[in-house]
Amino acid sequence: MNLVRIITDSDTGSGLYAVRFSDDGPDEFTRLFRLWTEDMEFLYSFFREHEGRLKSGYYKGISIQDAVRATRYEAQELRNVFLDIARKGLVVEDTNLDTLFLPLDSRVYRMQELQKNKARGRVKKRWLRLYAIRFERHCYVITGGAIKLTQDMSVPHLKEELEKLERTREFLIRHDLLCQSDFAYLEI
């Protein structure tokens, strides 16, 4: 496991990083956006497998084809938000990493050390999630992401994302990476 810079401030180490779980694979940020925007086979397969959730509940009545289209659109919109942050800077008040990421547990109201967070798109009925560890203001490490069609995280692909969050948190603790100033000196 190693970390990849996505958007950073070289002076402070603030910014967005992503985990690369294998040496020969892409980082999670890159992998997810490729999966959600380019891999039609994955998207059709995923929505066929979870078709029951599309036909009932919150997303009632959406077809698989419309779900694929909506996912690609939402991913493009979410990627545009990150591009906007990269262009404008990390600390612009209207859109920044701290306005995009929220605590994973909605009952948490104050910052915790190496806090687990989520980001979601800004389109109606959004289901894409990016999961990350927050260090301090404007400093996050993306650990993964998913298409979330359920209210809780009890389905296997979401449990896997919780495990990746915890594995990454343990990795950061083990390597004594506990605040954003530690990132300023990394040779990533």
C-alpha cells in the first residue's frame, strides 16, 4: 500500500491523496472514476446484480440503462468538482474538500483523529460515494468508493469499503502519518 498525490499544496501538505493498494494497479481515485465513467461492462453487471434495489425503495422504477447513464453523469459531475477545487485552490470557501467530505457516521459532529469520511455527488438521487480518511482541514486520503443503493453499509461491496477504510487507517497509524504536516515531507 502506498499513497498518491491527487491535488496538493506543496507548502503545507494539504490536499487530496489516494491509496494504491497494489504496485501495478492505479490509485483508488483513478480506478473509481475509470470504473464509473468508462467500464460499461462493470456498470451493466452491477446494476443487473442489484436490479431489485433499483425497482423498489428510493430509486423505484429506474431502468438499468438509465442507472448506467446516471452513474456516468454523476461521476463526471463529481470529477468536475475535484477539477474545480484543483483550479481554484484548496481553501476556496464555496467548494473545497471540507465542504465535499462529511463524516461517515452522520452522528459525529466534531473532528476525530484520522476520521472516516465520505463524499458524494451533487446531483439528485446520488449514489456514488468516495470514502476517505481525514487528517485535518483540507487533507484527505481516498481509500475507495462505491455505488451505494442501500441506506446502511451491510451489503458485501460496502463492507469491503469499510474494511479498506480501516486497513488504511491502521497503515497510517503504523507509519506515524497522523497529521497533514507529515504529508508535506512524503516522497510520493
